[in-house]
Amino acid sequence: MARLVMKFGGTSVADLDRIRNVARHVKREIDAGHQAAVVVSAMAGRTDELVGWCRAAAPLHDAREYDAVVASGEQVTAGLLAIVLEGMGVNARSWQGWQLPIVTSDAHGSARILDINGTELLKRFTESGEVAVIAGFQGVHPDSGRITTLGRGGSDTSAVAIAAAIGAERCDIYTDVDGVYTTDPRVVPKAQRLDKVAYEEMLELASLGAKVMQVRSVELGMVHNVRIFVRSSFDRPEDIDPRADPPGTLICGEEEIVEQQVVTGIAFSKDEAQIAIRRVADKPGIAAAIFGPLADANINVDMIVQNVSGDGMTTDLTFTVPAADYGRATDVLKKVRKEVNYERLDGATDVAKVSVIGIGMRSHAGVAALAFKALAERRINIRAITTSEIKFSMLIDANYTELAVRTLHSLYGLDKE
Ligand code: ASP
Ligand code: MG
């Protein structure tokens, strides 16, 4: 017997037929003798619709009321799934965040989970084998007693947090893809599903554009050592052999990964913009004068490259921001021009960041040099480079993204035979 968390995303609960399919997945685990807490998202598109209604009601609305509205999507699916399970003879009860409770901070719209009380769930597992169907994405702030939501994609985080709270053996994330791939299969048809990926690698993949899971949920999994299994919800429950390992990707600790590749995956993001500040004074305080105001404007700066000046007087400073913030960033920089005293501001929005990820890089030298050579042979110019222990990223012209990703994917032996 195992204790499992099963999480189903929006496309997996998009209509009643799919909810019935989900219920059969749950029944399959219960029939196999397991205990299950099921976490559900809102039906596909529902949260977008609810968010849209809030904006239409008033562009600047109270975040507490936004949460009251958008949390309702998950309430519906939790109730419906419990009804369908009951109809199949499975003992089930729905739970909203405030009922457990799932205690969060008061940052409405992007609250953080602080504590989950799993006692009642555990009691019911053992006493009556009751399945808990929990509304994802929501919690409650204890002082105000008001409903909170965890930020878009937050039901992944709900699921992992609940798995930690009830000591689940595994947190299964049922989704519309059958696992985590070495890169986006739409770009590289030879991309392969990874059997296992380390938390740290998944964090890089997730934050660099592989949109499988909310980044917060992977962080939480890493902190609490929750084994997360990404698998397809579209497999027919009847076709799953309970004795065989199902297809999917396990996100786990490094120690569980025996055969470690040097490179695990290639991620890319086209939502980048590059800003170059030309000929700023090379003296203390300049970086602070530039990046302080950007941080105050809530603009996330990513890659930063600064040269050592040749003349000891001035230098160039290059960095990237999300493309969506490009206009705001240049506005901020124009405002500080007097103080910073740069000669010129250059920008480009047609750039992409391509990243190579793998914990094996810690113990292997020369991994990045191979990439530089391969891209040079394809005449792809690298505009900026950053590195960390387990990844390096290169900024290139967006037109070359696909070519660069394909080149690197085969260079590091990730292509499917
Ligand atoms: N329904 C919420 C959203 O669309 C939460 C989730 O699905 O994870 O963002
Ligand atoms: Mg999601």
C-alpha cells in the first residue's frame, strides 16, 4: 500500500467526460490498495475567463476579491470529481483550501503556502479509505480568514505541498504531456523523454521555458524531498498495467539518478530583450545606480555582462530583461541618464536565450566550449554568455533559435536513435 497525491491539470478536467476519466485513474489506484489525495485545477480556460471578468469589472480591482472570484474554478472541479467518484462507488469528499486548512501568506494573487493540516485526511484514509479531492491553487490567510490564491499554475504547488504534509510516497502530476523532455519536441522531433531528472535540473528547465510545472512546486519538492512523477492523464486507465512502471518522468534527488548524463536538456526562451548601456563611467556605484531603479520597478534582470574598461574610464554594460518589460526598462534607464551618465542606450528584442543544463557539468570541463564551437560552425553569433554550476546560457539572434537548439541537442548526444 502506498499513499499518493494525484494532481490533474486543467486540460485533464476540461469537461465531464475527462473528469470521468480522471475518476477512473483514481479508482485504479484505490482498487490497487493505495490511499489517495487528489488535487485538481479548474477546467481548461476557466481561470482565464474568471481573471477576464475581474479585469472587465474594474481594471484596478481589490486583490482579495480577485482571489474570491478566481478560486471558484477549482471549487467546481473538486465537487464534480467527488460526485463522479461517489457514483463509481469510491468513497470521496471534496475539500477547499480553507477547510483543511491550507494556510498561506496574505499576498493575494500570489500567496505562499505556510502550513497544511493533513490530520483529518490521514484519519479518514485509515478509518474509511476516503479519497480526499482537494481544490488546488487556493488557501486561506488565517488572520483575515479570506481565500487566497497561489499564482497562475499554482495547483502544482498545492499538490507538492500536500504530498509533503501527508508524507506521500509520490506526487503524480497527470498532465497533457507524458513527461519532461530533453527539449521541446515541437522544435526537435528527436527529443526524448527523460526517465529521471534532478530537482535542480528541473528548476532550470522549468524557469528557462519548459512550461511543464510551476517553478515554485519544484522548489518545494526539493526542499521537502517529495518525489514528483510527471505522466499523461490521457492514457486510458484500463490500459495501465499496475505491475509495470508507467511512462513518465520522475523528478527526484540526485542520489536516485544512477546513470548521469553530462547534459540533461536544452531549454530556450524567446521572451528576452537585450539592453546595452554604452560608455558608462567605470567607477563604484554605477551598477547600483542602474540596477537599483530597475529592481524598484520590479523588472527582473537576467544575464549581465560588464567589460573591464580599456582606458580605465568608461565601459559597456549589457544585460537582458523579459521582452514584456523592455519598454518600461528603457524608460527607467532614460530617467537615470543624468546620474549614470552613459553615452548611448542600445536595445534588441529579437533575441533568444538558449541554455544547456546538466548536473554532470559540475564534474566535467569543456562542456561549454563544445557548444561555442558548434554554434560558430553554424555561423551563429553569441551576444552574451552566463554560466552557473549546472548550466550555461547563450543569448543569440531569435532567428537562429531552432537551429541552435537542434545543433546543441545532437552535439550532446540527446537525439533519439
Ligand atoms: N487554475 C489555475 C490556473 O489556471 C491554477 C492551475 O491550474 O494550476 O492558473
Ligand atoms: Mg499547470
